[in-house]
Amino acid sequence: MSWKVEVDGDTCIGSGMCAALMPEVFELEGVTATVVDGEVNPDEMVLDAADSCPAMAIEVTENGAVIGPRP
């Protein structure tokens, strides 16, 4: 099982919170964050990164269902 991670480049403000929490998953490329690999093993820190995004630009899905950011 894996999770799909996406960053909405139009919404991202480049705060770097995600890259600071999970540099193996997110990186800052120019003024926005990108995903190093869109498929990741389930990891609570990925959800924490999505929750911490001030622009709510990160989406984490499992089997097509959105699991992050959490409400």
C-alpha cells in the first residue's frame, strides 16, 4: 500500500514547512514546493506536513480517498 502526494503549485506559497519536515518527500523548487516522488509509503509525518502547510496546498490520498490534510 502507498499514498499519493501532490502539491498544488498554484496554491503553494513556498513556506518550506513541508520540505523542512520531510525533505525526502518534498523539496523547494524555485518559489514553490514539489514532490520528490508522488508515491510514498504511509508515514504520519507526510500527513503532518500536509496539515502544516499554511496554504493547504498538499493533498495526500490513499486508494483515491483524500486523507490529508486532516480536518
